[in-house]
Amino acid sequence: MTEIAGAAGIFQPGNPFNALATARFESASAEAIGLSLIANPSGFSTLEGTPSTVLGASTDTPFLVFQPIQLSLANVVTLAQAQTGLDLSGFFGAAQSNPSARALESRVPPLANLSAIAIENTITGQTAVIEIDLQEDPGPATVAGPALQFLDALTVVSENQAFGSSFSSVAFDSSLNTVFDSRVGIPSGGGFALSDLVLRASDGAPENFAVRLRGENGSAPAGQLTQGGTPLGDSVVIAAADLSTVRFEAPGNGFGLDTISFIELNDSGGGFDGRGLFQTTAVTFAGQAQARRDLDERIVDFFFAAQPGTGQTRVVLDVSGINSQGFTDALSAINGGALRIRGFENLSDGSRNNAVTSLLESNGNSIILNFPFATTRNGVTGSNIQVELRSLDLNFDISAATVRATFA
């Protein structure tokens, strides 16, 4: 196969190949340089006007060399479009417009771009998988929760409102520094021991606690203090050892907010001679838990609310009543594939602020929910925090499970 360069050849003056061959060192185009190596091989000073025989060259040679380059460029553009979502066809069209394009007159059959087909099929298949994943996890079913509105957190209870001047003359003891949770939520009909509210134990040794239970805005409380099932008064002084036996019990129906105020006390036998700071915990109850089923999975939904004027990025769930299929705490059941716990804030516009269940921070029956996307607006009318306990095993019983939420 030979090629004769002469008056009738493609390398006569004015032909694009002539320009590419004679100006290889002036061209910035890699394509032109590549073509010049074919058109003007080493050992030939010029192809103008002198018949020459070039072994292995023909008028098809540039096309055969350059077409794979075009296909490779096309595949790069196709892959870039798939990854970015941008239409780069205009760029590729411009890249194909070069001095050699019109000179590539060849009857050689075009090469099939199998790489482009593979790329397109891969990207299309990947999209389909993503859509299936989304359909398989449609998210929690919509469950109606209460529209809540409580007293703003800025309207705090004062010591005078809770205890009057009963302990105002007692000297402060800096070692009496127990820290109580400031905001908790429980379902209606639920309860907890007062010791469950201790966030940090005292450095000292308090002998007594003054406890005052009030309703929202100073009204009569909806819940009550009990000990051994027996109701106590709303204003009592209990022994420090009884902090774990005295309970707060929420009413069985409805929702509301009560406050529990505390003062640590020391008693030398002749009266109180040391005290800690005045502290108050706001307790909200937002209706009873709601049970439902999703095919073979049992679900219990709990609803919580904090006070307006507060925002939470973290909620600590204290789960109780887990005792089924050999699991005795929530985290073990989750890790064992029998239980799933998730939470989200239902907003008044119908949207949801999703929480992330942090199993790395969780321990035993203490499950941590973080709100990484937005601080909760919980407490505003029409909103609530919903916690879903879902049994992933038909035989795993969650009917006795209950949850207390502590707002951080």
C-alpha cells in the first residue's frame, strides 16, 4: 500500500495536510503534530513537488489514527456529563472543529464506540438503583401528634414563688451543688423517680431536699408526687435517700406542663444550716403513646415537647420496658437487629426536621438523638418531637416500652 505525493496528491500547496505537515513545530495542536508525523515521516525533508513512496501510508492513514482519538475525547465528555449533570455537547462539537477535520475524507467504516455505550449503561443503571433504594425506605408514616403551646421558658419560676421565704435565711453551702435536668418530656400516664432528674451529683452530702410541684403559670399541677403509690403534697421536704423513691406521675390523658423545684438542705439537728441553689425542672407530657403496625413490624410512637423559647440540638432518650427475645436494654436490641429507634421534629408547616440516632454515644437504655440539620423549634404551636420505636422482629415485644426525653 503506497501513496504518491505530487500535483494530484493531497499534499499539494493549499491543502490542509500540507499546512499541518510543514508547520508541526509552530502548531499548538496535539492532533496536528500527530498528523504531521504521518504525513512527513522522519527522513523526508519535504513532500512538495517530488514524487515519493511512503511505505504503510495511504489517504486513509490519518483517519485511522485520528478516529480513536476522537472517540476517546467523546468518552471523556460523556463521562464528565454523567458526573456533573452538565450538557457538554457544545464543547465537544467545538473540540471537533479543527483544521484536519474536513480533510479526513475517508470511506473507512466508522468505529463503534463501545466504551461510550458502557459508560451510558453504567450511569443509567446507577440511577435506577438509587430510585429503588428511595422507594424501599419511604420514611415514617404520618402520625398525627398534638399541637402544643406551653409557657415560654423565659418565664421562669422564682424561689419566692415556689417556697416563699422558707429557706432564704439559710446559709449557702458550695458543696451542695447537685445539678438537675432543666427540661424533660414524658408521655401522658408516665412517670419517673426524682433521682432520674439528677444530671450531676453533689460534691457534698445533702441530708434533705425541699421539693415544690406547681402547674403552668402557677396553677395547680396536673401531675402529682407519690411515694410507694401514696400521693404526697405539692410542697414537701424529703430525705436525700428518698429521692429515688419519690416519683412524679403525669395524668393519664391530655397534655400539659408542670414544674418541679428543688433546694438541697443540710440539717444539723437544730434546723437547716446549709443549702444549695434553687433549681427548677420543667416537665411536659404530650399525650399517650400511639401503637400501630407496618406490615409485620410493630411500632410505638411517642410525642414530646419543650417550652417555647428553647431550641434543642440533642435529645437524650431514656428507654425502659425492653425485655424480649433475650434483650434487656435498648442498645443491645438495636445492635441485635430487633429494634430501631429514630426521631424527628414535626413542624407546623408539615415538614420534618430529622434527627440522627447516635449509637456510638448511646449506652444501655440511654439513646442519643442529635439534630445536625437545624436546631429544633419545638414548643411552637403545631410542632412536636416524635420518637418511633419499631420492632424489626415479629416476635420482639415492645408493648411495655416507654421513653423519657431529656432536652439538652
